[in-house]
Amino acid sequence: MRLLHVSRDGEAQSRIDQAANATLTSHTFDLVLDHVASLDAARSTLAENPYDLVICDLALEEGGGLALVDALVEAKGAAALTAYAHDLEVESAGAVLQHGAQDVFDASIFDPRVLDQVLARQISKRLNDGGILELVHAHDAIFAHRRHRDRQMHHLVSQMFAITLEPLSLEQAVDKVLGLLIEVEWLSDIGKAACFLLASDEERCLITAQRGIEEGLLDGLSKLASRDRSSCLCMRIGNSPTPHYNLPTEPMPACQALCGEHASHVVTLLDHQDQALGTLAVWCSVNMPQDEDAGPLMETAGRVVSTIVTHRQQVDRIQLLNQVVEQSPLSVMVTDLAENTTYANSALYRLTGYGPEEILGHNPRILGSGLVSKETFQEMWSLLSEGKTWEGELINRKKDGELYWEDAIISPVKGSDGKVSGYAAVKRDITELLRFKAQLEHQATHDPLTDLANRSLVGDRVSQAVNRARRHGDLVVALYIDIDQFSDLNQTHGHLEGDQLLRDIAERLSTLARDYDTVARLGNDEFVVIISGLPEEQKILNFCDRYLEVFNRPFSIADHEITVSASMGAASYPTDSQDGEELLRHASMALTRCKESGGNGYSLFGQQMEEELRERYELLSALRGALGKDQLELHFQPQVDPDSGEILGAEALLRWNLPEKGQIPPFKFIPLAESSGQIIPIGGWVLETACLQLAEWGAETGKVFPVSVNVAGSQFHEEGFVASVEKALEKSGIEPKMLVLELTESMLLKNPEEVQGVMHKLNGLGVQLAIDDFGTGYSSLSYLANLPIGQLKVDRAFIRDLESAPNNEIIVSTIISMAHSLGMEVVAEGAETQDQLDFLVTYHCDLIQGYFYSRPVPLAEFKSLVIAPSWTQTQTQTD
């Protein structure tokens, strides 16, 4: 077959010539292909030689376009004319055909199959023109060739599809397909093949398998594939509807240049939803003709690789899912519609203790505990029957009978047709979580030391008790219990023994409580007992007595016995309170009254207590600002030599003038100051002021004698107390022996070693030390001999009752005699009558302090007494 190609475009000439050569060769026709580059040369050649087909480029410079078509139609004779142009428009193509051309195509999007169709028409025309003998010979060759190739194709395709069934990895299977492709004998010049798969980010191509590509090119292909989306082979192929490309034109010219090849076949790998998976490519030499079977073969290979890829991905996903389910800590169970178990994972077997043979094929109710309510199951099956998911908690039983709690999600399993085929349950064992939650709740509502209810829980319990009593007309009693002098016990025996004592007390209180009563520890040494369901008021006293009896027996702690007493306050609902909160508050008020009365007993709440407590809080609030508002002052009571009537000492006594209320008695505000800690700054002020005022009256009157200052226990044990005494002495300039610090016996019993150390430091300063209210405490004569004590003050209670209590005379005379024997001075407090004075003189009491001589008076009045005592004037007038 003779073809004449009229064109000056070498690239287009090469592509079209190659396509024509491949087409005619596949049809066993010989090809004579001549080229000319001008219209004149075409006319001359056509005049000399007959041609079956003239192919011309409409862009030829001389006589281009329709003029060229007209000239060639006139000159070609019987030959057919096919024209082409780049970026051919529809209107131009129609005009070309109207001027006599048989075919026209766009060379910019040239497809070799276009030339196939053109040449097929010419072959048919030639056969119809009488070339019958040539046709017969051609058909024999064609069909013999086709039968051989068909058998090869069938065998090759069979081999490829067989690969999908082999247990190979993805890389191995794809590599085997590539090996079959590059060994096809009629594609014998194929030297390279590769499969690119789209990465999970759909931005890159990854080389899954390759054949014949040199080591150095692999890195280049990878870089080319990952550069950007526009150069991504998968994306460029996947975005086109055409699965078969001649890569020297598009879409991967850079790839061919890199591999040094120009002709190639590429197919897109598509999944079952026609989404691009990647590409399959083979590269051929430049001169290898296109083969009509290459496209179908590549498409078949592409389908095989796509099947392999999707199958392996599905297998990988299934294996991954199976691993996730099997390795999951959650138990998974699947049942059919008959509720027989069809699948269970390892976590379920580990959790329940059952084996597969005991679970599979059986109803899940073998795990049931019988503790789940019917309402829960009704709700579950109501949702499942509607195709919905149920979520909730289940209580099940293990094979060994142990109960466990699960957080379960049960869902219907639906097929592709939407019908339910079974049910799947995913469950999480929450037994330990619930135990931990219960433990946290218990810790939040119970005292860690005694495991009794704490303050937060007792509030809830007392509210519940009051609500029940309101419905049934019963009584609720709250007992507030406080251990007397517990802090002293802690200091004496240590905190470990103190904690053990609290635990033992809690145990005894709990033993007395009924099942529906509540025993709680509110903190430190405070306990509360809530007693509910009492039918009558009279039983309150019985319960008070019963719970105080707990402390009548000693406690055995660390191999020795400890005896303690307790104070109790009691209140009831509805007699004393309207709700639970008020009930506890009133019981606490009653406890306060009990402790103020000396403790070791109980007090019942009375309405007057609330007023007293309100006044107490008001006083305490005012006391905190008393120093800053100059509301405090000192009064002085003289200490008189009964023989001479001379003032030889004085006691500084604190007074508080509150503008709204007037003078506040010391017995009201001193305990408040001590319990609130205000006594420390107030005591420091008293100490300093007493020293300054002593210096003042000494300077004015010329008479200086010791002044006594009371020291509170918390003040004495405060770090820096000795330094504060030293500072007061320095600031006032008085002699240290003029300051007498009065201590109580109870202070000496608390931390004896510490007390001795402080007392010796004070003695080292030259300060005198006195024991106040001697005889009222648990006196221990040993400390009188071992401590630097210079003065004993006999308590006013002994002096007041001298006439009515004969034993008091013995006690007072004994104290005076003992003190003198130890070289101590004796001061008697509270002398008010002549008979009392005469008794004290008889037993040689050193100093008398009492109303017989003078009440405590302000500083100005005291100065007058120092200058001219009133009792000496009276005595002189009497004489």
C-alpha cells in the first residue's frame, strides 16, 4: 500500500508514520511511505506515481488550508485524501470535507485508532477493486496469525487471573503480572514495566512493583510521582476517561524521558466504584509498532491488578479488623436471629472463663446473673426490634459464679439488603471502675481514720431522718460529743496513740448505734450521733446516759490504759429544731454550754442558748477590734501587808469598755479571747502596759513594788514569749524583779520539759513567778520544789468559805505553812471580811488581796491609793 505524506512537521510526521506502519503491518500489508514538504513536490510526485492515500498537513506554508485541499484533490487522481491540523475546529473540519477530503482529524489529540479507520477504508476499497487473489493470501496469513495470537492471549489472560487466587503478597502478585507482560512475544521489545499505586493521602504515587527499571531510575520515578498532583501518574490517568495512552504525548512525558523510552502503554487501575487506585505501565522502544492486542491485553492486566489490589486491601482490612477485635480489651459477641452465638472474641473468653465450645452455638443467657430487671430487657428488645442500638449496664456472671458489671452497646447487624441478620454486642468490663468509683464515693463521705460518716454525709443522713420523722410523727435526736482535753492527751501521749483512741471511741459508739442510726466524726475529737425513730421525748436522756457510759471504762492503748471524759450536747426534732441543719446547730450549741460548765456531762438545748451564743459571737467579733479602738484598759488591785496595811504589790487586771454595752465582765470575754487566740496579742499588750504603768506610778509617787500579770497557757507556750517579756522590761525600764508572772497549775502539766525550760529562762531574766489559784488543780508538790516559783496565790474559793467550811481552814493553813517551808511568799485572794483577815493574820499570810482593802481600780485611783491608802485612814480614825 502506497502512502504520500505532505508535511514539514517532523514530530507529527514521525507519529503518523509510526501509526500507519503499525496498522498496515498488523494487517500483513506492505507499506511504501513517501514524504514531501511542499505543494509543488506533491503535484510532481502524484503525477509520476499512483498512491492509495495522501495525508496532508493543512498548516503547510504554501497553499495551506482549503487551497491546499483543492490543489491536492485536483492532482491526486484516484487516491484518497486525508487532512489534519492542530487544534482543528468543527467548522474548519466540515469545510475540508466539503472540498473533497475523505477524512480529517485533529493532530493535537491524535489517537492511532483514527488512522486505523482511515486505512481500513482504503484496504476495503482496494479489495473491492478486484484484488481477490491478494485478499485470499492475505486472509490465510491474517487468520493463521490471529489464531496463534488468540491462543497465546487466552493462555496469558488465564495465567494472569490465576494469580489472583494465589496466596501471594500484593508486591509479589503484581510483580508476577508484570513478568507475564514483558515476556509477551508480540510485544517483544518491552523492557520495562511498573505499577504505581495511589498513596493513602491521594497526593503521591508509590512504586508497588517494577520489572527492568534500573536501580538509579527508581529514585527518580518516586520523586516524579510525589512532586505534586499535576505530575502524579495516578491522578493524571485517573482523571481521564481514556484508559490507554501513548505516553510520549501525554500525560507523562517526563516519565518517558527519565526511562529513555518513548512508546508505552498505560492503563488506569480502578476499584469497583471506578475510583483510581493507580496505574499500570509498560515502556517500549521508539521503533516498535503499536499492536492492536496491546490495548486489550493491558486493560485485562489492569483489571487483574485492580482485582489483586482491592482483594489484598480487603484481606488486609479484614485481617486488621480481626486483629483489632481479637486484641481489643472489649468483649465482642455476635448472635444470629435465633440468639445463638456465632462469634466471640478472646476478651470475652478471658473475662467469663468459658471456652469457645461453651459459648459458640449457645444463647448468651448462659452469662446472665438474674439481677438485671425485666424493664431493662424490655427496653433493649424494643429498640433492637426497631433496628436501633441499645446502650446500658448489665450484671453478668462468670463461669466460677463471680458477678461482673458491663457497659454494653448492642446493635442489629444488617446485610446489604437492609435486613437484620443478627445482633452484635460490644461490652466493657466496668467492675473495677465501679468499685473504684464506690471507693471514691466512700472516701468522700467517710472519715479516713475511723471510717465513720463524715460531715458531708451526716448532713444528708440527718435530712433523711428528719423527712422520715415528719411523715411518721417520730423524734430525731442529735448528740454532739467532744472529748475533754483531747489536745492535752495528744501532747502527752503522742498523735499515734491519740488516733488509736479515736478509733476505739468510734468503735464503741458504733456498737451502741442501731442499724438506722448514724455515727459520724466531724473532725479532730468531735463526734455526732443521729438517732431516729424515737416515739417519745423522755428517751433522749436515756440515750445521753448510754453514750456517755462509753467513756466510763478506760481505753487500752499501747499496753497502758487511758481514761478520758467527754462533753455532750443534745437537741431534738421537732421540739428544738425545724430541719436537719438547725438540729445539728442546736446540738452544737448545747455542747458549747456543756463545756463552758466544765464538761464531763451533757446539756440539752434550750431556746436561751441561741441568744447566748449569738451574744457570744457578737462579743467575739467586737473583741477582735478592741485593741485597735483603745477599748481595753488595766485596773489594779493592791496586795496589802495585813500587819502594816502597806501596799507591797498589785495585780494588773484587764477590763473591756464596749461603747454599745458598757463594761464587759472578764468572765465573759477572757474565755472568748483564749478560745479564739485573741489572748496572745491582748496578753502581750497587758504585759507591756502593766510594766509601763508601773514605771509611771513609781515616777509619780516614788513608791515601786511588784506588779502581777496573768499569763494564759497559749501565751506562755507561744514561741517568743520570753523575748516579749524581755522587750517589755527594756521598754519600761523597770527592774525585772518588779514583774510577777502568774501561771496556773494546768499550764505546768502540759509539756513539763518545755515548761521548765521557759520558767528557768524567765527566772534568768530576774522575773518572779507565781502559781495562781493554787489548790484548785491536780497539785503536784514535786514541781514546787523543782521549779523557780517564788509565790503561791491561794484561790478565793478557799477564803470565801472559811467560816462555812471548816476544812478550808485546814487547807489554807497547810498551804501557808508548806509555802513558807519552801521559802515562798503567800498571797490570799478574795478576803472581804474582818474574820477572814484575822484568820489569815493568825497563820501569817504574807499579802492579802481582796475587797476588804480595795476593788480593782483604774490607774488614776490606784495612784491615790499608793500615796494614801484609804484603809489606813479608816484605821487611824478608828484608833
